[in-house]
Amino acid sequence: MKSPLLSLPGAVPAEGVDEGVAAHYGDLFREQRALADGTGFVDLSHRGVLTVTGDDRLSWLHLLLTQHVSDLPTGQATEALILSANGHIEHALYLVDDGTTVWAHVEPGSQEALIAYLESMKFFYRVEVADRTADTAVVHLPAGSIAQAPASAVVRETPYGRDLFLPREELESFAAAAGPAAGILAHEALRVEQHRPRLGFETDHRTIPHELGWIGTAVHLQKGCYRGQETVARVQNLGKPPRRLVFLHLDGSEVHLPPNGAEIRLADDGPDGRKIGFVTTSVRHHELGPVALALVKRNVPVDARLMAEETAAAQETVVEP
């Protein structure tokens, strides 16, 4: 989905998975500061949107998701995962129920596979699943924003701000009233600062929720069975995850950020040392400078000096070893 807001002054298109919206509108740090101050909005209209309706929608989703949603109060935001049979993360959903419909936004392009899985699990339950990406745009208002949500929008309110499920035809008029617009790079910089993982960035084909700190926020440990629950319970009760998420302060003298996937080694081992992890998201933050999220082996000492390719890095613990 190509956003009409790419026609706003200064808009530079994003690339990769975020193609279709603006990377920035000409001033990355100004946009970050605006969001941090609770002003402006972020166009996330490239994200997939799906709905689940029907009398059994919450009880049915409760059987499939990692989150406890059978009694989800109307208007209360939550997030949830769908795991493989081996406990690896396949989908991340950002949910709210408006009293008659569960609304969820997901990573761009992932909604088709997710809906196909949900359709295969309907059985005799009274539910209907629909892809609403074509008619619904997601926009984000930062924490502290006093902007009014249109009456037509479904609001998902979190500690980090409000996600609006907005009729797509209202996107341009909303932008005119709620500006200034901030690009996806500013949104990502604040996400990294907040240590929040993102599917497809902090995850690979073998990531389990414990590695990213998703236990508690997206995984409920006291609910009934769901696909992959055995792995979650076993790691929680009997062991530790093989990797852990860390926050990196990168050497600010380097011109280039280490790219996603950049190999991490112990600084004391030199450039030929063994790989102990990889960068998942690197950004330039308006206050912290160059920073990143990364996955490293669980047994890496928390005070170890690291190298992300050629860039020196100091780590902060996100997930305890």
C-alpha cells in the first residue's frame, strides 16, 4: 500500500519492509523530538490490518494466541504472538476489541499468511476473519499527544501512544489536522530507545519469546494451551533462552551504522573472534546518538566490550542472562 502522504513536502520514501510510507520528511532529529514531546503523528498505513468478528471471537483467539484475551475488556490494548509448534515466533499482533470486533495490526505483508492460518483454525466457532488493509490505515499518535482521534477511528491506547485504525479515505484529512508528520525512522528510533522488539527485525526463524522480553507483555504464563506453549513453559520453568536482547551504545565517531545482521564479537577477541550475536536494528537517536538493539548469546558477560563489525559498542541489559 503506497501512502498518499508521500506527497507531503520533504517526504523521502522508506525502503525494504517499510516501503510505502515516508522514511522521513527532511529532518530526522526534528521529527524524533516532536514525537518525544508528544506532537505530530506517524503514518503506519503500510501495516496489515485484520478484524475478527462474531460471538466467539475472544474465546477463539484465546485458544490460538500467547496472550490471555478471553476476557479482554472493551478498549483495552494488548499484544500477542502466534508461535510454531516448536515455540518459535511466527506472527505478532497488536490488538484491541471495540465491543463487537477485534482489530489488529501486523507487519506489512504478513496479514495474508496470518489470515490463512486463522481461517484454517475456525472449525465450528462463530467467527469471521477479514483483511481490512485495503480500507483501513494505521496511524500513530505519540504518548502525550492531545490530538483528537476522529469519531470514525478505533483507538488502541498504549503507554507509548495511541494507534488509530482509521478509514483509509480519511488519511489525508487527518494528516492536515494532526501534523506535523514524522517518518518511520523517527518511530523506529524511539522504539529502539524503549527496547521494544519488532517481528522480522529482532526475530529470526528460531527466536523464542523469552529472548526478547516478550514474556508478560505478549505472552501470558497462566493461560491454557496454545501452539508452542510447551516450549514456553519448559524454558520458563526449567532453563534459560539461548540468546538475549541487549541495547547497544555505538561508537559515535563512526560515519556508518552497522547494518541489521552485522556480526557482533567480543572486542578483546579482535576481528577474527567468534561471532556471539548480531545487530537487529540500528538507529541514530536525537539524544543518545547511534544506538542499536542486538541479540547475543546468553552467556556473554553483561560488562563485556563488544564490536559490531568495525564499530565499538557498550551494552545495556534488556533481557537478564
